[in-house]
Amino acid sequence: MALLGVSRRRTFRSGAVAPEVFASLLRSALGRPITTEFREEGDTFGPIHVPADKFVPSFRSSLPPCLLDFDVNRRLWGAQTQRSLQNFDIGGSREKMPEPIVRAFGILKKCAAKVNMDYGLDATIGKAIMQAAQEVAEGKLNEHFPLVVWQTGSGTQSNMNANEVIANRAAEILGHKRGEKFVHPNDHVNRSQSSNDTFPTVMHIAAATEINFKFIPSLISLHHSLHAKTIEFKDIIKIGRTHTQDATPLTLGQEFSGYATQVKYGIDRVKNTLPHMYQLAQGGTAVGTGLNAKKGFDVKIAAAVAEELSLPFITAENKFEALAAHDAFVESSGALNTIATSLMKIANDIRLLGSGPRCGLGELILPENEPGSSIMPMKLMNFQNFQGKVNPTQCEALTMVCAQVMGNHVAITLGGSNGHFELNVFKPMIASNFLRSLRLLGDASYSFERNCVRGIQANCERIAKLLHESLMLVTSLNPIYEQKIGYDKAAAVAKKAHKEGTTLKQAALNLGVLTGQEFDELVVPQKMLGPSD
Ligand SMILES: O=C(O)C[C@H](O)C(=O)O
């Protein structure tokens, strides 16, 4: 198998794969005879063989990973996709262009054909393109999009992958053979377009769609759950902590209201970036001037995409900016970075508050979802006030995701800051990192909500114990100037209690600062939860 991997690399880097070499690789891999067919596709570089095989399905599972990349039944792609496959053997199928981009290409090419028909594209061809593009938009042709992110920085090869697949599929719909170019990838499918405006357009379509239909709903469910805890915990008074040290009291509900508000603001933050995301570059063509597109094409295509997705897309105010910069992505990724920052804080708090079971803070009881330890047997269920060792695994997953999102933001920032002249050529990297951040952060928020937040319980006994042991309740004595206490005497009470291991009340009595009754009237945690009248 290792030999096969090596020979595949050598074959690819030296040019087109000869059909007999490919067939022989498969024969030796499978140890049995197979039928391997290739068809000839061509572009301005000349002819090239595209594997056109239909493998016997049961063979697929026995293929070695190095050949799985090639095992795509009935390949619809053409010459330029095949060249990209051979020239950019970087990362393999795990580094494929994200699916939301492929689907967005389907939407865009469908809308382009629709608008191009208004401008004279043959209706038979236009409709077949629309049908083929719809199949791409629905994810039905995903297997025909094998290219990786690490290709030309304009996304030209993925644009051509879309053009070739749609052209061949449309030709088939019209009863023609693939490769014949009855429907032409450039002249028909890519009509009035350049990769330089299509790729940023699909980036924006994919991002806005994922933000609206997946990411925001996940954050909303997390916000709801945190808000519900705010209400559930509104009467539980606990000790606050500043600098990780004991501080004055607050309610557990107040503490959770901070988390809920962070998430609410996160939703606002990402929504605020959408107006720039809704601006589409389409119609700018190669450098932003719109050469080779008809007047009004840009406005019409943005309207068609808006109608298709029921989102308020518009044509970009300035096509030069839309091609040469991706500030909208840096901005929106900045919002994701902020959300990751918020979620990191929330998840860290929750895991620390849930630390224990005996030797930690233990104020929260986290839901037990799985055995956490392969060696330590203390995995008992929380049962009748007995808290077992519950590893905060959801917090761990979420904080790892947050770290990844912050890293992605650095890559996006570098990509965004490196547009040169009329084109930014970090497009696939920016898009893939952004979509990965959205997906990870959305999924992790949803998982955190479902498997952690909604099941969090307060450990009231522990909370009360820590509250009453705290010396910080003495802070309520500071403002009692009329009774001549104030900061210095209050500090003396706390110090004495700490030194002698007594309660605050005992220390106050021993120092003669207050009577027992006065102490009970003044040091009341319930009265320490907000400003006084
Ligand atoms: O692919 C295109 O349409 C243009 C290409 O990215 C280029 O600017 O050379």
C-alpha cells in the first residue's frame, strides 16, 4: 500500500495519469481484474484523461485510502478540475473545499443562468444549467467536487470545477455526452463571470447562510438555557469571587445573568456583521470593472440570490473592494473571536464552579454524561446529595473549540490583510477557516447547551457553607460610620476571625465593636445583593 501511495504521487506530479497506470494501480491494490474507463476532456492546455469509471460498489470498501480519492463514480468534472487534482495534491480529501461553498456555487450558477437568459442565453441550455446547478445546491453532486482548499488563491479551480460539473450534467440532461461541451463550462455556465467575482460571491452566500440558518439558532438556544438558569437560581445567594479570591455575595442567578448577556451580545455582534456579508461581488468580473458582463447583471443576480435564499443580498457598493479585500470576513470572524472569548470565560467558570467532588469549589453539579476516567473508579452518579467525580467534558470540548476559533481568526486576519492590488488571493483559506469556525462554534454551543447547561444544578448546601465561612461579609460593615465602625474596624474584625479561626460575629463581639443583635441586623447576605437606598 505504501508503494502505491508513492507511485501515485510520482505519477501525478509528472503530469497526466495514464489510464493504464491507474488501472494497474487499482488491479494491484485489489488483487483482481477490474474494468477502468477514462474519457478524454480538454481545455486550452490540451487533452487530459478524466477517470470515468463505475467501480463495482463492493470494491470501494476494499480500496486503500490513497486510491479512495479517485473512486468517484461517474465523474462529471472536466479538464481543469483534473489538472488541479494532479497539481495540488495537498492534504487529500480531508482538506476538500467546504460543502457550504459547493452548495453556494450551485445557487450562484443557477441564478447566473436565470439572469443570463434575460440577456440572451439560449433558454434550453439555460434551463438545463439551472436544473444541474440546483442538484449542486442540494448537495446531490458533492462527490464531483474533489478539489482541496490549497489551490489558487482566487478559487479559480473550484469555480471551474463547478462550471465543468454543471456543464457536463446539463449536457447529459439534454441528451449529450459529457466532455463534448454541448454545454460549455466557460461560455455558458461561467457567462458574464470571472472566478474573481464568483468566488467572493459564494464565500458571502455560504457565510450568510450558515450564520443565519445554523450558527445563530445554536447561540439562541444557549442563550435561552442560560437565561432559564438565571431565573432558576435567582434566590441562591453565594459568595462572589474577584481575582479568584473571596469577595462580596451575589446570587447564582446574577452570576448566570452575566453569562446569558454575553451570549446575547454575541448574537447581536455577529448579526451586526451581516450587512457587509450581504453585499455580493458578482458583476465585478476580473478586476471590479464588470468587463464582459452586461449592464444591470450585478443588480439582477444579487436579487435572484436574495429571492432564492430569502436573505437580503444586494450587489456590492464597490466591486473593487469586494474583489480585493475580505474585510467583511475579518469583521465577522472578529465577532466569532469575541464569542469564542465569551464562551471560553463561561465554560471556564462553569468547570471551576463544578470542581470537586470533595476538594474543589463544588458549587455546581454538572450533568454526568459519560465515564470520565479510565483509571479512577470514583465515577458514581450524583445521588441523594452525593456528588461523584464528574469531569467537565463539555466545557473542555467548548474551550478547545474556542481556542481553534481564535487561531482561525489569526489566519483569516493574515489572509484579509494580504490583498494585492485588484485581488485578494487568500480566498479559499479565508472561507474555509471562517466556515470551520462557524460550524465548530455553533455545534459546540449546541452541545454545551444540551449536554451541560440545561442540566446544571446548584449545590445549595455547599454554596451556603462557603458563603457563611467567608470573611468578606464583613464588607457590609464598612459604611456604618455613624456607629463608628468603617473600613479599619471592619478589617480588624475580619483579621481577628481569620487568625483565631472564629466566625466574624464572634470576633466582632470579642473586639467589642458590635453587640450580637447589631451584628445580626447589619451582616445580612440578602441585603448585600445590590446598592442600598
Ligand atoms: O479565474 C479567473 O476568472 C481570473 C483569475 O483569477 C485571474 O485573475 O487571473
